[in-house]
Amino acid sequence: MTDLPHSPEQPVPARTSRLATFWRSDLVWSYRHSPVTIVASIVALALILMAVLAPWIAPYNPFNPATLNLMDGMTPPNSASYSDRYFLLGTDNQGRDVLSTIMYGSRVSLFVGIMATLFAMVMGVGLGLVAGYAGGLADAVIMRVADVQLSFPAILIALLIFGVARGIIPPNHQEGAAVWVLILAIGLANWAQFARTVRGATMVERQKDYVAAARILGVNPILILLRHVLPNVLGPVLVIGTIGLALAIIEEATLSYLGVGVPPTQPSLGTLIRIGQQFLFSGEWWILLFPAVTLVLLALSVNLLGDWLRDALNPKLR
Amino acid sequence: MTEPVLSVKNLVVEFPFRDDVFRAVDDVSFEIMPGEVVGVVGESGAGKSMTGAAVIGLIERPGHIAGGEIRLKGERIDNLPEDARAKLRGKRIGMVFQDPLTSLNPLYTVGRQLVETIRAHLPLSEAEARRKAIDLLVEAGIPKAAERIDSYPHQFSGGMRQRVVIALAIAAEPELIIADEPTSALDVSVQAQIIKVLKKLCASHGAAIMLITHDMGVIAQTADRMIVMHHGKIVETGTVGDIIRRPREPYTIKLIDSIPTISRTGETIAPEAANDDRAFVEIRDLVRDFELGRSAFTRLLPGKVEIFRAVNEVSFSIAKGKTFGLVGESGSGKSTCAKMIVGLLRPTSGSIHVDGHDVWAGAHGLRERRRRVQMIFQDPYASLNPRWRVADIVAEPMKTLGIARNRTEVQDRVADLLTKVRLEPGAMKKFPHEFSGGQRQRIAIARALSSQPEFIVCDEPTSALDVSVQAQVLDLMSALQEEFGLTYLLISHNLAVVRQMSSAVGVLHNGVLVESGPVDAIFDNPQADYTKMLLDAVPDISKVA
Amino acid sequence: MLAFILRRLGQSVLVMLVVAFIAFMVFRYVGDPVVSMVGQDATTGDIEQLRTRLGLNDPFYVQFVRFVGNALQGQFGISYRLQQPVSQLILERLPATIELAFASALIALVFGVVLGIYTALKPRSFSSAVIMTISLVGVSLPTFLIGIGLIYLFAVELKVLPSFGRGQVVQLGWWRTGLLTESGWRSLILPAITLSLFQLTLIMRLVRAEMLEVMRTDYIRFARARGLSQRAINFGHALRNTLVPVITIAGLQLGSVIAFAIITETVFQWPGVGSLFVNSVQVVDVPVMAAYLVFVALVFVVINLIVDILYFIVDPRLRDGARTGR
Amino acid sequence: MHSSLTRIAAALVATTMLAGVANAETLRWARASDSLTLDPHSQNQGVTHTLGHHIYETLLDRDVDGNLQPRLATEWYLKEGDPTVWVFKLREGVTFHDGAEFTADDVVFSIERAKSEHSNMRQLHAEVESVAAVDDYTVEFQMVGPAPIYPNNVTNTFIMDRGWSEEHDLQEVQDFASGESNYAVLNANGTGPYVLTSREVDVQTVLTAFEDHWAEEPPAVTEIIYLPIADAATRVAALLSGDVDLVQDVPVQDIERLSSTEGFKVETGPENRIIYFGYRFGEEPLRSSNITDSNPFNNPLVREAMELALDRDAIRQVVMRGNSLPTGVATPPFVNGWTEELDAYPAPNVERARELMAEAGYPDGFTVTLDTPNNRYVNDEAVSTAFVGMLGQIGIQVTLASRPVAEHSPIILANESDFYLLGWGVPTFDSAYIFNDLVHTKTETHGTYNVGLYSNPELDEKIISLGTETDLDVRNQTIAEIWEVVKADRVLLPVHNQVLNYAMREGINLAVHPEDQPRMTTVTFSE
């Protein structure tokens, strides 16, 4: 029998280097051809870098109260302050450098956002996998809970969870735990999206024969879920994760706006906006404007990336 | 016969693909005369569907006609503006798609869709259009058409829906019907009826048919002339009889050679029976019930349980080293059988013994089953985890069952297996999407062999593949059976494949094994009516007029 | 159908009980209402006494059972803060919230669906890309910022629209409506827009995605092959099929508008249940907070039920039970 | 573009102003929160009383300087020969809104009601044993003992009509536990200058002038539309956009902008409220500190260091925008017992403070959590944040726990805070009110807000004596002695007295009320 190396039905790409393959991959190709995405990713990257490197690149450390001079408060952007220090974006009502607080604040916001999203992701993906794979009662219970959860705005749920946590944690530990409570609250408020999507994708994947092949071998169901199903449902998870990150950042801001966020001595972007909003009418526009613009830029660029990712990972939409 | 209905000259359809351009249809020319049935045949990717889409003007973006011309009754149509082309559709060119389940809008009644189509093209009142719709349904062979016209698509069976689709296509009396794989999604028995309806309707309404299909058998039975396409080009055209009996081009020759037939033409490919006739696999009174319409919550409540029996007391046995073919149409329970045998689904009652071990009996049976039984699936695209490398896919069974643990040992074995299924060992590092369908099915076979099984259940192993590839895979399976002394359970709706591969065969219908026995006996001298009907319905190139 | 609705109702009751329980439990931890209720002059003894009188010293389950029992009779007790029956308070404020929610739901639905269809029908056009990108701004701006921005622009700088409240209202039976006066309509504009933006974006994107999905289906191709007009295909076939999945999600989204209104109502001082809730949270007015949560759950349950029934009407496949179709 | 916008805006302002002048007698009055109830004795809370004063009246009133003034009572004195009886002579010719005549019987009824079990005003009348009508216009209050300053306690206790109350079953004050709402919560019948026309809780309350009021001059404002607007930005926006005429609780940062905006002005004046920091006394280590073997706050040197770190003037200038009166004593200047010497505070001295910290044994400082409300006092959170920065400079690393007052108060009252910010109003205008609750050792009846659990038996004795001492000179001497100890011990760390701001449309005149209880009767209009 003369063996044909390739069937005629589908051309197989010539072998190229891994880098070249990557460069030609769908994802990269669609990225290269979307100027909005390129700009968004540059903005997002810049903001993330700015946040991560804040302790090294910020002109001041606004979290260290010892360095503050209250009399520097309300210095307008790019002008001389009481103590003769220079503040590019001015100072807030506590004499904190607005630029530095934005840098450190983004750090807090991003940390909360990323951790909360990761938490929601792990929980949602886990429950979604179980619901989609096991089906039956587990599925019914998990998805009902998710439905109820989805019908309440995340903010309301986060408020509730925040309230409960505050009730449980003794007052003296609340501030230290505030960030974690926030992460927990936002995470718990957002897991259902992941669970829903993953459940749907899992139910599709479960029907596929590669899962049957593993089941025939008697592979442990947990291993099937983790090694077979999980990698194949990660695409939509990534999309929701990205969009969820933007959402989490906004939720953190809204919670902080409602006054139930991180301590005001270590403000996040939302806390900064809450503080800045008080100066909307009094002329100190920089205290509100710069953090607000940063927040919107951050959320927008992350959203744009998520949007691109959604389209890029869903070739049908192209 | 002066003027052709359709005349296509030097048609080129291109798909700009990133920096590249993919030529789906390349310099294709042909003509269809009034009332003529022309078959367009080719394997997947041959450009036959794209040619049809180009004619009716439904090429999906970003594809477009890049050259050539299309004339309908002499009038050039490919360069018409979109709304003018839209007016031709349905009115002068009708189309039938492959899947009747998805071709109809699920939210509207059949009648509404018919009336809407009729009134879009003919100046009829609502009532007149409705009368015509009923007539069309009657013509298309829908019983009680006057009542059923107000039913929704989901209330029809697949075959009935395809009749509705044909009625819709013919509703405005077009001169040409393009039928794109009109029967591929249907069972054999239904397939024959649909072809008949299509031919009858077109004949009575005077429409020519452009029949696009991968199934040479369908064309053999239906078409007057045929066009063979390959890689976007026409390879050969001629009358059906000429091409099937005397193909000229090497591609056509190879294509026709690889088509299995239910008539025993030559040597059997299946290896001659080993002398050991003791039943290696023994299926006894296998039954499987499903509960219907119960959600997880309602299951908690007491109440009447409606039961559907998918498999009903099926018994057969397979001798070691032999192939048992299990045939049946969709819903006959053959896949349920397969699932019970490989351990994916617990039987309601009955037993399955492999080499004397009851595979559903406790931990022992479980162990024996996992070691001895393997499965090859229908869809090579879904049966390989797309995120795993080939090496890992093939190694999984041997690692899971502890056949080989040491890394180099695993690697050696995987390389060995890949060679056995005639793939380069270099394939190990690649992902499944880098392979064609046939190659993937070989990877799947390598995986099945990886646990050194004695018995392999093959569930429609080639039905997703093109004929030429199908032949290669079947060859490979036979060769491996010989080499390893494997026992196969071959499940297929394709009678020809079963006949070619099996030594014994069973026919399943509605969960019941209506007939079983040696393959020649069943095929040449069927006893059950169902088997006879099935065999009669099979389109076969040997039946060419 | 009846059996189906009964089953749904059963599930709804379960949901309500769970929410009631959570609501009750949560608020036991939010803070101590008594401290806000007594004045600066109260002594520790007074406080203890009030706690006992309010039953706050009873075991948890006793309080819960009492709560559910009363809730079933529509009794959520007396607001600690306003000293009026909670059910009356909520009923009084319901019209404001419902009018706001409906107005913004309408905006979100109309613009969401229209823009969604537009961007789906012209997926590659420049204007669609612009709409899609701009719509992301809508979900990237926190609601409170949008509200403040709109107030600043339209009320303070331009002085064309009122900055707060719902203007003049007219009493129609127990329903107090702002829709019959000009000032009522003018007051509605900014809050309704603020509240609708988020949902608008969601619905638009949902409609677009679903419609693109539908446009790729065989029956749309077949409809084109049948020579139906583009109009008939887009709006007769594609849209209706698009709306089936949209109904569920849009329905639930619109339900959550009512609860989502918390922030908008606070910013615009809109006298609805949302601002009642926020005001109550500040002073830990437990009866109001618990009743509000139960109310939101009720809205969810009712909307869910309506959505299910709509589904039945829209999708014939469901009417025959799921068994026939695959 | 910009100039045309401004022109449009200016035109619009002009039209709204015209509209405003046209119905000059109506005043749209906005503040942060609504009155909790119209039931006069249910809540002892400033906002509630403020509205109450427009509908109901009290026996005595207080002027802008805090002096007692006649209202429904024209004279009041201790009964000759019996220092335990207070006599009130009542005003004649006063009628309730429903036409009923005001008599001594109504006073007896109201005081008894205010003393009843569910009344929140009960505490103020705890010393009253019984009330009796001598004749139609004379009432005698029998006290449990000598109660020299009791008249100070009646300024927020409103007088209801006995007939109307009995008709509507109002003998009992609203009881939360009963699960029922009483008639007086939403309805009112007082003798006050305004009649309740409509009330929509949290939305708006409309009052119209009472034509038969006893006052000679009818008020300039004939109709009041009272509008609670919780969000500060919205409140200011409402004033700027002409939707309201008068706004209370103006954020300090907006005062300058408002007063410099054409057509608006801001009245400011001191409030009878002190803002202070408190800390835990006693040997027990702090809960939130890294020092686990002692309580740094218990060390007087640390307390002195903290005071030296506190830059009150900077807080005034930056955080309060000049709208506060920094002080060194925990009492507002209105209060009996306040002196200028007490009010003096040391200049900040970080160097010295660091030395004191080292001397106290905390050269590297320590950590602690500061509990602050964030919606109770003017810029409360910002004041705390600023102090956190200042303490950071002497090595005290503070974590700020900022909470809404509803969450803050329970922590305070349960003595769970190590270090906190609190404000204290003095409705009786007497130091004893401060000592009773903030300085006296915590007991069932005293020291409710002595969060730091400061305890000085000697002071306790003196504080108790204030309640019965009838010789005012002796009493004032004792008050001075107590203040001396309190200040020397730094029992509390006062920051400033709050300053109130009322913003209004140009053409409206209203002075700031020290208890933040503005009376619309005092509003005048000018051209």
C-alpha cells in the first residue's frame, strides 16, 4: 500500500519556526490588524506598569503619612506649593501628590480587581465545570444559585457580603482585612458569569469523544475535568476574565464611592474619586479629574482588549 | 434543447485570506440544459458547494467571484447588482441545503414560510398562496398537507422537513434547482425517497437540477451527467455511465476505486477467519432504558416515569480476530450499544462478556474492560483533545493503565505506534489541528492501540471522511487487525463499508436486532423486511443505469 | 403549561425563602440599629431595654421565623428610622422607582436593540466600529460618575434640566406619578439616561452577537436563497430569532435595573425604593433593608416568570415540550 | 463656543431669578437628611427637632447666643422656699392649629408624655417627679431634688394638645416594638408658626404660615418646601441650578465658590459642637497596637506628644477651608464653663513631640487603629486622615478605619475603639452635660460616651455634685476645677468647634443657628 503523507482534503501548513507560527496565528494576526486594540493594549500596559512600578517611579509616597505636609494641600497642577515642592498634577486635600496617589491608587485598584477576578474565576470555573460535567442535581442547584445571584446587581451583593464580613471580623482587624474583604465581596459577586459560561462550554466538551476516550480508560473525573475539559473552555473564560477585570475595577470604585472600600489613607482610584467628587464645584478639578480619567482609561482599555479577545477567539464572528 | 439554462464560463471564486488569496473555484466552465440533472461530485474542499453558491449569488464574504461569467438562459447574472440578483433567487434559481433540521426558521409555521416565499415571487393573494402551498406540500409527499401546513418545523421528522424544503425551493417555479448535498444528513431509507421527490418535482415543474454531493452513489442513481471536481477545478465531465464505467482521469479512477460497494465484487478485505471460533465477545440480552422528560428537580418528586427503551434485548457474539458489523439508521440504538460495551453507559439489564469476563461486574470487570476494550470514534475532530500534543494523546492510555511509566519507554512506544499507523514519529510534537481528517483518525487509532487492547469498538470510524481517505483508513484497520489479532465491532450506517470489512453482521432497528448472521448471507439473502428495504435503498454506483 | 408555571412557582418560593434568609442574616451583621435610634442622651441601660423590646436579644431563628411569618402577611414591621410601616414606605416609593426603571429600560431596549441590529447588519462598517467602541465607554464609566457629570453639565452649567428629584407629581389613586407634568418629565431625563447606559450597552452587544449568530444560520441562508427581500429576512426572520435568547437576558437585566437604581437614585435624589434602601443602610434600618432585598427577589421571580411565559409565546418548540425537537 | 454657553447660562440664571422673586414668600429649603418623625417626643435628634420647631413650640427657646428666651412660657422661676419646684407661667391667647386653646393641662400632658417609657426625651426630664397645673396658665414641676439648670432641658420638648392627642390615641410615644405606626408620625397639631400641609418622607414636606399664631409679626416666609437631598454634590448643584433657595450642610470646599458666584451667598457661624479625638486609658494593652505589653496612651507623655503633633491651624486652613474654630478644650464657647484660657492650645512642635515619645519609651513609635465616622461631622474623615499624617511624623503609624456613623457608633458605644474621632453637641449649654457623658467613669447612668474608660473618682464626685448644687458660684467654681484636671490629663484631644454654613440665594437673609436649628421665621427677604 502506497501511503499518502497528506490527504487531499486539507492542506497542512509548511513547517516554520515557532515564532513565525505564533506571529501568523489568528490571535496575533487580528491583533496586528486592529489599531484600536493596539492602542488599548499600550494604554493598559502603561497603566499596569505605572501601577506595578509605583514605589520606584512615583515622585512621592502618598501612603507614608510622615512625608506629607498638610499645608501643601490643594496645590493646583504644575504650580508651587506651600513647602516648595513640585507636584505635576497638583495635590489633594491632604497634601498628597495627585500623580503619586493615582499611581499607588491604580496599584490598589488593579490588585483588588485582579485578585477578585481570579477568585471569581477559580470559583466560577470550578463550579461551572462540576455543574456542566456532573449534571443532575448538582447542576440544577449550582445554576439556580447562579441565576439568583445574576439577578442582583453585583454592587448590591458586594455590599451585602461586605456588610457580613464587617460583622464577622472584629473591628480592630477590619482595616487590615478591608482589601481582602473587598476582593472576596467582588469575587463572590461575579463568579456566576464564569460558572454559566464554563458550564455551557463544559456541556459541549463533555459530549465530545475525547472525553469519552478518557472515560473509557477510567481516568479520574477530576483529572478529566482539569486536564481535558478545562484547557478547552479557557477561551471564553479568558474573555469573561478580561471584561470581568474591568467590571471589578469599576465595582471597586463604586464600593469605595459608597464608602465601604479600602481605608482612605491607602486610597484606590475609587476612593480618590469619592474624595475628589467633593471638589467638583469648588474649583479643585484636578483632584477628581485625573483619577477619574485614569479609571476610565484603565477600564476602557481592558474592556477593549476583552472585546477584541472575544472576537478573535470566536472565529465565526470574523 | 437550444439554449442551456445555466452556463458557467471560466468561473473563479476567491477568498482573500489575510495576506493570501485562496482560490476556491478555479476556472470552472459547464452548462446545464433545461430539465437536465447534473451531478457535481467531489471531496470536501473540492469547490463544488462554492460553485453552487456562486451561481445563486450567496457566496459568504469575504469570498467573491473573481473572474468568469455565469449566464442564466443566456442572460449574464454574475455582474448584476445585489438586489437584481436577489430577485432571481427563488424565482428563477431555487436551492436546497443539506440539513433540513436547520434550513427552516423554527419560529414560523411551514405554511407561513411557504406563503411568504410564494407571495414574494408570484402575484397571488394570501388565500391563493396558501392553496398553492398546500398543493406543493401534497406534491412533495406530505400526508394530510392541509392540516399540517400550520405546523411548526420541529413537528416534522427530518425527511418530512426536507420535503418541505424542496417544496419551498420549487414554490416559485424556478428554472434551476441547486441541491447542495440534499440527502447527506438523512438516513439511507429516507435518502432514496427524497431523491425521488426531488427528481419528480423538478421534472413536473420543468426545472433543471444541479445536484452537488460527495456521494457518487446518489449521482449514479439520479443524474444524467456529472462533473467531477477536485481542488476547485473540474477534473472530468461526462455522462454518469461513462465516467463511472470508464473514468479517464487518474483522480477519477482513484476516487471510483475507493468507493466500497455492497455488492461483493472482488476479494474480501477482511482477513479470513482464524480457526478459533469460540465467541470472544459475548453480548447477551442487552437492554437500555432512558427516562424521559425529567429534570433534576422533578426527579426528586414521586410520579410516573416515562421510559424509552433504546436497546431492546440485543444479543450477538464475535469470534476472536473477527469483525462484527452492526448496521442501522440513526436512532436505532447502535451507538447506545457501543457505549454500553465500552463502559460509558451502564446497561439496564443483560451482560457483556469479553474473553469470559463480565465487563460490568465490579472492579474486576472494570479492570478487564479497561485493559481489553478500546474505541475509535466517528469524528476525528472531536475525538482528539485539541489542546494536547499528539504524543500526550497517544500516551494517555498507556500511562493511565500503567503499561509504561518510564518516560523514554513511553516515548518509544508512542513513536512505534505512530509508525504502525503510518505517521512520521515527528508528528508527536504537533497538535491535532495540524493534521487532516484522515491523519487524525490514524492518531485516534494509535491511541486506541496504545493500551494494547484485544477488542476495539469502531463507531462509524470513516463516516466523517472523504471516500479516498475512508479507503485508506479501512485498509489500515484491516492491516492492524491482522497484525495484532484484533477483534472489531464495526458500527456503521454505511452498508458498503460493513460488507467490505465484516465477517458477520447484525441489523438494528428501533433498538431491536432484526437480523444477524454471516455477512454474505445477510446481504445476499436478507430475511427481515427492514434489511431488504435498507439494502434496496442504498444508492450504489454499481446500479448505474 | 399550567404544570410548568406551577413548578416555576414552587422554585420561586424556594428562591424567595433563601433570599429572605440571606437578607435577614446579612442584616443581623451590618450594624446595631439601636444606637442610631436612641439619642445622644440615652444611657446604656436604655439601650439594653430597647434591644429587648425590639426582640433583638431573641435567638436568631426566632427572629427569622417571626420575620418570615410577618413577611407573608406583607408585614415587614416599622422602619426604625421613619417609624412608618415598611410595606407602606415601599409602596409609596415604588411608583418613582418603577417609572424610572421603565423609562430607562425603554431607553435601553429601544436604543440597545436598534443599535444592536444596526451594528449586526453592518458588521464591517466604520460607523458600527465607532458605535461598538463608544458603547464600551458606557460600561467603563462608573454610574455615579456619569450621573455627576450629567448634573454638572445639564443642571449646573447649562441649567436646562433639574438636578434632583422627580419634579411635580400627580396623585392617581395610590400611585404618585411624575409622568403627567412637564417638570416630571424633565426631571426624569437625566436619571433615566444615567441608569440606562449600562444596560443599553449590554443589550446592544447581546443583540448584535445573537443577530450575527442568527445571520449565519442555515435558515437565513435558505431564506435568502428563497429570494425573500432583505427587509423580510432581517426583520421578519433574523430579528425574531434574535429576540428569543435576548428576551431572557434582557428581561433579567431590566429586572436588575430596579435594583441597579440604588446608585442613580442616590445621585439624583430620586425618591424611590433604591434611595430608601441607601438611606436605611446608613442608619441600619433593618426592617427596610430586609424588605428591600425580599422585594428585589420578588421582582426577579416575577420577571423570571414573565420571561418564561414569553418564551412559550415566542418559541413554538417549547409549547410542545422539549422532547420532539432536538 | 464657550462664551455663547456662558451667555445662555446667564440668561437662564436671570429667568430663574425672576421666577424666584415672583414667589418670594415660598422658601425651598434643602438639607442632607429628613426629619425622622413628626412625633415630638419620639426622637431626640437635631434634624427632627429643627422641623419640629416650625410646627410645635417649646416652653422656652434659646436665642442665637444660647440664652434662654420665653416662648410658650413667659416666666420661669424656682418656687419661693422650695428649690425643688420649678414654676412656669404660660403665655395666654395661644391656639393650636386646629383651633384648640393652649392651657396648662396641655403642658402637663406633654411633659408626662415626654417622660413616658418610649420617649426619647425621657432622659432630659429624668429629674422631674411630677407636673401639676396650678391654674390654666401656671404649671409647677416637682423635681426629685434641687435641679438648678433644669430649664435648659425643656428647649426641645414640644407641647402637644391633650384633646387632639387623646382623640388620636397618642398618649403613648411611638413604640418601635409594637410594629404599628402612630398618627403623630405623619400628622401634627402644634402651636407653631407653620401648619403642616403635606409630607412625603425623604422627598418633601410643605408647611404654610399659621395665620392665628400668637407672634405679633407674621413671618416673611409664608410657605416652606423642605427638601432633604442626601448627596452633597447634588445639594449644591440644586442651589446653583436654582432648584432650591436655601441649603444647609454645605461642603466647606464649596463655600468659597458659592459665595463668589453671582446671586448666591453663604452665611457662616460657629456651631455648638466640639470635634475631638479620644483614646483608651488604663494599663491593658491596646487591641490594635504592636505594643503588646503596655498601653502607650496611658502614658501622659505620649498624650502630650500627640497634642504637639496636632496642627490644628493646618487642619482649619486646608481641611476645613477656614471654617472651624480650633480649640484646646473639649467644650464649645457657648457653654457655661468655657474660658479663653482653657480654649488656648499649644503650637505644634514635632521636634518636642518626638523627644517626648522617646522619653515615654517609644522612640520608634507604635501602631494603632483610628476609628472615624465618614458621614457624621464636617469633613470628619479628612480631619482624621490629616491627623494620621501628623502622627506619622512622630512615629505613630495609624491605620484609619473609616465607617458610616451607623457602623462607627456601635464600636464607640461598646468601648471597642482604641482611638477614635467623635463630635459632641451641648444642647443644655452647660459643662455638666459634657462631664456626665464624657468624663465620668462609665456606669449604667453616666459616662455613656466615655469611650476611653477614663476614670477619676475624685472628678466623679465633683461631677455628681453639679447636679444638685444650687449656688451657681460654687457650681461654676467646681466646673472650672473639673476642666483644669480634664485639660491637664488630656482626657480628650479637642480639635476644633465646627462652623456651620447656610448657603442661599441672594436676597434671603438667615443667620446661622448655633445648634444648627435654623428657624425660617427669622428669614427676611431683601431686594
